[in-house]
Amino acid sequence: MVSPAVASYIEGMMTLAIHDQRLAKPGPLNAALRDYDSVRRAIAFISEHWRTQPTIEAIADSAALTPDELHHLFRRWAGLTPKAFMQALTLDHAKALLRDSASVLDAALDSGLSGPGRLHDLFVTHEAMSPGEWKHGGNGMMLRYGFHPSPFGTAIVMATSRGLAGLAFADPGEEQAALADMKGRWPNATYVEDYLSTAPLAQRIFVPKLWRSDQPLRVVLIGTDFEVRVWETLLKIPMGKAVSYSDIANKISAPKASRAVGAAVGKNPVSFVVPCHRALGKDGKLTGYHWGITRKQAILGWEAGQVSASRAA
């Protein structure tokens, strides 16, 4: 007999499939979006019950899956077994990511964004908009945007003629709220929904096979001088590593500004690409994430799978 929770989940997914045609479309990112809805339920269950060390069977039931389906889901979505993924979410793993936190940023400066430590990472080239453009709330700036499937829920991709300017995430039913959040950052800009022009950017961002050092993704950073300095520092953190807020503060010569650094990290308008999810508390705790702690856990776990796959290749 199907439990009420499972029945509610199935009904919700059926409703979502009827109203969100992206879930019905073929393609790897649409498949990843379908998978993520189950993944986020499993992660939320793990986070709530981690003290009792839940069994794979219990985790699978929380996502309305069989244990075998859960295994194939995580292998398909992250390249990891459920057990390996759970280990990637532990505090010990977070502390391991933070190991040599300060030297990670120094090494990035030495090797550059195309160094050997970045072989399994998204390559980015960036520029900052002038203070005047930011100060006037994006007045005179046109931003094209589109809603796209991603491994971490629906992604809202925003771009100017100069490159990617915004990337947000939303769970089902939250798309318009996430869009309003992004528009509030540059209230005087002109916004045009343009799925076709932003779709190639979504592909470049979320399909690792398209990550090429000779074709870096162009990113435009729109913020205060301090915020841009923090975001530029985040870009130096390679996948499979993490840094603390205090180390970022030290790197930008503002050692007493850890809280201000945390605020700037939270305002990062280009999530995932500018990897604010790789900033952790000094004790390894995940602290906050603008698009939800569950999503931050998902991204870190997914990246652990990418690193594992690159080392095995």
C-alpha cells in the first residue's frame, strides 16, 4: 500500500509534468532536472535524520524510490553511489575540503584559472561593469533571460551582450519569485525573456563535456568594488576545494571583514559559475546559501562526483 507521503509526491510530480513542459522534453539537462527533484528530497531527509544514520532503504522511501532506483539515480545524476554521496555531505568531508584553505587561493594565483588543478572545472573569463553602471541600478542595460533545466532545479540564466550576468535557481512553483529576486538587484534594467539566446549558455554551464579551457565562458560581474573583489576571489577556488570566509577576507586585504565577505558571497548574482557554494564556515559548516542549503549540499555532492570521475579517467 502506498503511504500518504508517497501518494502526495507522485501526485505533485504528475501535476508538475502537466504544467511544466520542460520536464517532458528529452535531453540530458531535462533528465537531470527530473532527477534533481528526487535528489533534493533524499538530501533533505538525510539532513534531517543524519544523527540516526538512516538506511539506504529509508532514504529511498523518502524520495518515493526503491533502493535500486535510488542507486541508479545517484550514479546517473552525480556519478556516485548513495553511500559515497552521503559521505560527501558529512562535516568531515567539508573539513577535508577546507584543508589548506589559505594556500588554495595562493596556488590559484600561481597557476591561474587554467592550471592543472582546474582540469575538471568550468573555465571562466570575466570583467566587471563600471561602478556607474552598477550605481544606477542597471539603467540602460538590457538583460535577456530564460528558464532552463539544470542538475540543481530550474535555472534562470541572465545575460547582457557582454556575457553571463546572472544565474539563479528555483524549485517547482518558485520560478517567478526567483526571477523577481534577480530583477530586484538591477531594478532599472530592461528585461527580455529569451529562451533561445540563453539556452546555449545553460548548456555551456551545466554540461561538463562543454567545459573547455580554450573557450572560456564570459561572465560580467555587476556589484560594488568590494563585492566584485570577493567574487573574483571565489572564481579562484577549484572544484573539489573550499575556503573559509576569513581566508577570503585575508586574500582581499580586509582581514577584519569576514562578515562583510559573507554578505558579499550571499549577494553573488552568478551562482554555481562564481562558486559561492565553495565558501564554508571555518569549522566546516555550510552556513547559508541564497538558494537553499539543500541545493548547496547537492552542488557540493555533484562536484564530488565530477572530481571522482576525472581522477578515474
